[in-house]
Amino acid sequence: MHIVKLIPIFFYAILLFTCSYPQLTTFAEFKQKESIIIEVEGDPHEQVKYIEDYHPFIEVISVYDTIFNGIALQGSPEQLQRMEALEFIKSIHSVQEYQAIPTTKSSLLTELQPSITETDPYSWNDTSYTGKGVKVGVIDTGIDYDHPDLQKNYINGYDLVDLDDDPMETQPEQGVPTSHGTHVAGIIAANGELKGIAPDAEIYAYRALGPGGAGTSVQVLAAMEKAIEDEVDIINLSLGNNVNVPDYPTSQAVNRAAELGIFVVIANGNSGPDAWTVGSPATANKAFSVGASTTPSTAPVLEDSFEDKTIPLLEMLGAPEWNLEKDYDISSIEEEVTGSLSGKIALVQRGEIPFYQLAKQAEELGAEAVLIYNNEAGPFQGSVEFRNAPVQIPVAAISQEDGEWLKQQAEETNHYFIDSKRIDQPVQVAPFSSRGPVTINWQIKPDIIAPGTGIWSTVPDGYQAMDGTSMATPHVAGAAAVIKEAKPDWTNEQIIGAIQTSADQLMHADELVSSTEQGMGVIDVNKAIEANTIIHNGQLQFGKVDNYRQEFQHKLIVENMTAEPQSYQFQIPYKDKGISWNLPGAFQLDPYEKKEIPIEAFVTGMQLDKGVHQGWIALEQGNATYELPYIIVNKEADQPKTAGFEFTLKTLSDDLYQYQIYMTESARKLEVDLYDPDTLVYKRRLLEEKNLEQGLHTGELTTKQAGKGGYYLAIVTVYMDDGTYESSEAMVYIK
């Protein structure tokens, strides 16, 4: 089941209001102002004239006319609410929530003290270049420009939430405070005690996400307009939603920004490890979307060599690292800890007592460390954070199976000893990193992956380590700044091609990890700068097979970046039943020559299983081998059939609701049923539609049609033309 997470938009959205005849306003009405952004049809400058003529108490703050037609306004709530619909006001079809949600790994520290399991950004730049003179726009939650490591590089910015020139992170008095944008900016260009990837790059910050890190597509679009107006070279978007379609408004805007020469880098999302989890705007075909890889690290394990048993440990947040390096006596205890645990590792099952309390009790009884095993199948991640009296011994989580095995050993032996050690962890795709492909056009996403676990960076009042594709994306933005300094004559296409061509592909069980997990591989800044060959359009995205036999063509572009002629040849790919290839023979490129290389694939649909087929084709040049991913969808795929269901009270209305849902393919019928979220008792049908085409569907319901107010679990069921059906969930609030 595909879960659609919905937070009521009215808590966070900048509302799009409409306007009509002028009204007199009292001082009491005017003194309290609100900021809004409206999306308009036609020339927004012409619409501004109308607003200034007929609504003199409404202040025009900014006009957007490049990738988004809109106007930012300020006025009293009463004045704004008196406006009525005008022909040039567009409907609200794009107020989809965007969220910046990293996973914090460690407590806030006022001094720079990364641990051995965490990494600072500059360690990933092994070049002599620092991004000097390159302008990077960070569209996020704002930035703490007073941070000593960011003061030097912060140049300018804008707040698209409050519509002013102060893009400071949300402060506690404004709502739920944020730190995400400061962390992202530090990864790119911190220049103090901590160094970013590109410590001399210039940072332009745009606060598009407000309290709690939430915002809307309207704010994101307006922020992109501001960044283009400021002539930034690179835009970093460590944000997204769960709408996996290529033509969502923000994805279209990203494509337009790229066409204007902006290098746009976007987080692939933190909804992995399932396929089809990449969301807009990373779904844009001209976006450079970034997934997350783990960083080189060690992980603690317990090892019993006699029983050939290794138990992985998940360290809990807020406890010291698990650095025990000898054998320890395991003592199985109940939740109510009693007796001496001196020199022992305490083992206890997860229950109702908080993890912190369990750990603190064991610590006070002399335990060297604590293991908490799950009370159900599977692993879990916990926290023992408590600033006033932090736990001073290591605490780790283990699975139910491993916990019961350890308990049995401890009970059968008076003193059961087991070795504790740390082992090297290979770099891999982070489990949380969203996967592709993109629905409808079946593109490979992410385009690249970068370090996204345990990334140490700046936050207001200190430093913190975080996980997320939000942390991987600024690694690529910073790398692009470094490459732009090193290769000022390169185009964005050359930079993208160099990054992908030189990437290090990840392996699993002697096979390449699929491209919809890792893109072209892990970024390597130095190798990208020194690339002898750049392959453009290196992802072979053939699309969908609808006929008995179908021919696909792909135009690969290979560029020789050296002063010497270079020879190339394809390895003959493994022949998959139903897929045959027509690859050119060996070819040569003269110095600095760029050549188009045609590749053909012939697919016999009847001989190939239905679904998504992925693989790699190898191009050899001397001692180098370049792996090029391909993707083919035969007949049908298992993608979610719907995305982005929303149900909200219509702007400026107390008795009309609006809904929207995106269909990734045509369907016979759509039903939305409401259930009690606590008891799961069926309440009523909210809406029903028939004969839906692929694309965005919108509609309206009156309060009478919506029914009794409250919070509901909405089950969205879509019935396909072939008789199959699919359900997803969303939370709905009716006033």
C-alpha cells in the first residue's frame, strides 16, 4: 500500500487570495498586516496596476514573471479577505506541501567536535579549488547568517514567508524553530572553524520554508524567481514532496530555470528504500537530482566466534559511541533493574519504560553498556537524549531475534562473555534515500548520489550531525561550485556530464547496484575536474514498450577532453531474452572532439516479463570503463497509480472545499472513503469520480457534501481499466 502523508495545508500555506472593489479601511484594520502571494494569468505587471488602482491599501512587495507568474502582497487580514475572485487570478492547483525533514544524529554542540562516525564536508574536497566567485542560492528554511562560520560567505537573501529582506531561520517566538537551511549552507560554504565543500563560494539564502520547515510550492517558485533575479550560478533545493510525476508545476519551473543557465541541484527525497518514491521537483528531467550514500565508517558488533554469531548494533541517539573492544559478560535483566552490573553489558527487552530511564538505571548500577532488544520483529532506532543528565555509557538497539538468543546464552551460562568490536562498513545507498524511476516518462532518478549520513555542519548556536538527501544535495552544489571555479569555460552540461562520467559505481554481491537507487554512482569532485572523457546523455531511458516488437534509439554524446586522440569501444552486453542491441563498433575521437554515438535497442515484448528492466552497458577507453545505465518498461509497471491527494477548505471560503489528486495513468473509477482514525470504523464516502484520464484532477465539495467535521483517515481507492485496484491513505480534516 502506498501511504500518502498529508498535513493540513492551512497550518502552513501562504494563501492565494483574490481581489475586487476598493474598501475603506480603519487604522485598527490596517495596523496588522499579513503577507500573501497570488498566482495570476497574463502579465503580472499589468495586474499590479489594477491592484494599485483599486486596492490602494494593499502593498505590492514583489512581482514574479520569469518561471512563475505571481505577485507578493501585504495588507491587513480584513482588507485581503474582502477581495473577491477576478478573472486574472489562477486557481490553487499547486499548493502542495514541501518539507525539510532531516534525521538528527547527535546533540547540539557549541564547539566543533565531530565524532569518529561523523564527517565534515571539506573532507570530500581533495582539490585546491574552493568555489571562489561562484554564487550559490540556498532555497530552504533560511540561514543563521550570524553564525561565525557563515558570516564571511553570506552575501544576500530574501524571506518568501514574511516577504522581507531578512532570511533568518525561524526563531522560537515565530513558531517551531528551524536549523535545516543553516546546516545545508554550511555543507556548501562554511568558512570558519568548519569548512564546507566550497568554502569561498558566495551564499544567497531564500527562506521559502517557515516554522517547522514547512512551506508550499508557491513559496518555492517565488524563491526561485528571486534567486534568478540575483543571478546566482547554482540553486540548491534540499526539499520536496511525494508527487512522483514529471510535469508538476515546480518540476516545470526547475526545467525553465535550467534552460536559463542555472545549475539546479535537488534532493531526491527521504522516502526510501522502496521504488517510485522520488518526488517533485526532483522528478524534473533537467534537474540534477541527488540521492544519499552512506559515508565510510565503522559499526559496532558483538561477535561469538565459537557460535559463528555476529550481532549488529544500532547505536542510540544521545549516548556515547560504542567503543568497547574486548569481551564482556552479558547480564539479562528485567525492566526494573536491580543488583550490581559492574563490568557487564546489561541486556533488557524494549517495553513501556523509556529507553533513557532503562539506560540510566543500568549506568547507576555499574554497567559498561546497555543493549535493548526489540519486542517485535525487525530493527529499531531509539534515543536516550536528556541534556540535564546525559547517559554516560554506550546504549544500542538490537533485533528481537538477537536479543532472545543473547538472553538464552546468558541464562544457560552463569557468565556468558561475548566480544565487542567495530567493523568497517562499505559505502552503500542510504536506506532512507528515495528511489526512482519517475512515473509517466520512466526516467532514472536520482542522477547521482553523495554523502548523506552523519554529516557534520553548522546550525544556529553550534554544530550538529544530520542524515538525509538534504545533506547529500549541498555536497553536489558545493562540488559544482568547485568545478565552476576550476573549469570556468565549462557549460552546465559539461559539469553534469563530468560528474556523472567520473562517478564511482556501487556494487552489491558482485553486481552493480541498480541505477534507480544510485543514479550514475557516488560523486568524486577531483575525478570530475580531471575527466579525460565526458559522456553526455549517459542515462539510456528508453521508455515504455507498448507493441509486440519495438525499436528504441538513444543518442549518446562522447567528448574527448584531452589534446590526444582517444579510442573507444563498447563491451557486448549480456543478451537478455527479449532485448537485443545494435551498438557501433570501435570509434576514435580527435583532440577535444565531441561526437554523437547512436545506440539502438530492439525489444520483443512477448519474450520479456512485464515491468521495469534495468541494466548497464560498458564503454571502454584505454584502462577506463564507463558504465551506462539503461531502463525499459515492458507493457506496465508497478508504480503508484495516484499521487498528491489533498482535501482543504477553499481560500476565502467557509462553505466550500477543494480537492486534487494526480493520476499516473487513466482509471475507471476513484473512490475516497472516510474512517475513524482511532477505531478504523467506516464513516462515509467523501467523493467518487469515474473515467479519469492521466494527469491532475481537481474538484469542489460544499460543506454539506463534505459532511460532519473532524479528523478522518481517508482511504483513496482507484480502480484501473484492467480490473485491478489500488488503495492509499491520507489524513483529512473537515472544519
